[in-house]
Amino acid sequence: MNFISTALGRLRLIAILEGVSLLVLLLIAMPLKYLAGQPGAVRVVGMAHGVFFVLYVLLLIQQGIARRWSWRTMALGFVASLVPLGTFWADKKLFQPAGA
């Protein structure tokens, strides 16, 4: 419940969900599509991942402005969303509350 009580917490939650959805897409849904001929998993997981990605980018921009993050920090946060496991790194290194 602590995650959703602050804007930074919501960014961190969406970062985790975006990272998990990317891993599920790459490691489960795509092999099902290409190895087992079942494209339905990619449609469902791909849509969820797309929603999480858009939310992540919007929350990243919102928090970047609110917390006056540098362009470098915001760019690292964005690039992290493109790399598997990147959002988990961003959560640990970039999205910690001040003084934590």
C-alpha cells in the first residue's frame, strides 16, 4: 500500500510492472507465438506491456519535472525501460526517495 501513497511510489510500482511485463513478453509470450504457434499470448501481454510502458514514461516525465531531475537522470530512466531488467535497475538506482 505504501507504493501507491506517493507519486514516486506509483512510478516505482509501474516500473516494476513494466519490467515484469517485458520479461513475460520476451520469455513466455514470444516463444509461445514462434515456437508453439499461439499468437494470443503476445496480443494480451503485449497490450498490457504497452499500457505499462506509456504509464511509465508519463510518470517518469511527471516525477522528473516535480523533482527537478536532470536530463541525464530522465534519459537513463527512459533507456532503462527499453532494456530487459532495466526498470529494476532504475528502481534501485534512480527512483529512491530522498534520504533513503
